[in-house]
Amino acid sequence: MTLEEFRASLEGEAPRIGLSAPVAALWWDAKGNWSRAHALVDELETVDGMAVHAYLHRKEGSASNADYWYQRSGRNFFRPTLDAEWEALVEGLLSGVERHEQHRIFCAEVNG
């Protein structure tokens, strides 16, 4: 899925089935449902989950909480604007999904 396809999916009532929790959280955030987005990553102990968690707390205005989650995710930086950070997170997470899917298809082909 590309960033453009992800943006187009925002016309729907719910995120596409099969999206990771961090990607789904960004989907709900874009729909204006911060609480639902936060609930998806609140206790998610993955680097991607913690990065999205940091972004959400930054958006909320809780800088110290955001800094804590940026550090936990290994990312001590963020984009200059919230929109730029959201876009970078979506693109990065979607490219990771695409790489994983390509690897899965390759392994299936190799293993018959």
C-alpha cells in the first residue's frame, strides 16, 4: 500500500483489515480519533508502536511523555511538523509491511 492509497482509505469507516496496530493507530489519528489511536499503541512494546505512541503524545501536547516514548523507540528526533511526522511514520511503516510481504512471497516461492 502506498501513502496515497492509505490516504484514500481514510474515506472508509474503518482501517483495512490486516494493518499493523501502529498503522491502524495512524489511520484512526488521521480520522480525528486520538483516543482510539492511542488505545492501539498504549501497551504495544514494539519499536514501531512506541514511535507512534511518541507522535500521539506530541500531538496531544504532552512533550515530556512524547520524549519518553521517543527515547524508548530509539528515536530521539521528530519531524518539524506533526503532518510531516505522521507522513514519515506512515511511509516508513508501510514500506516495512511491503518488505515483509515481498519476503514472505519469496520464501513461499523458494520453498515451493
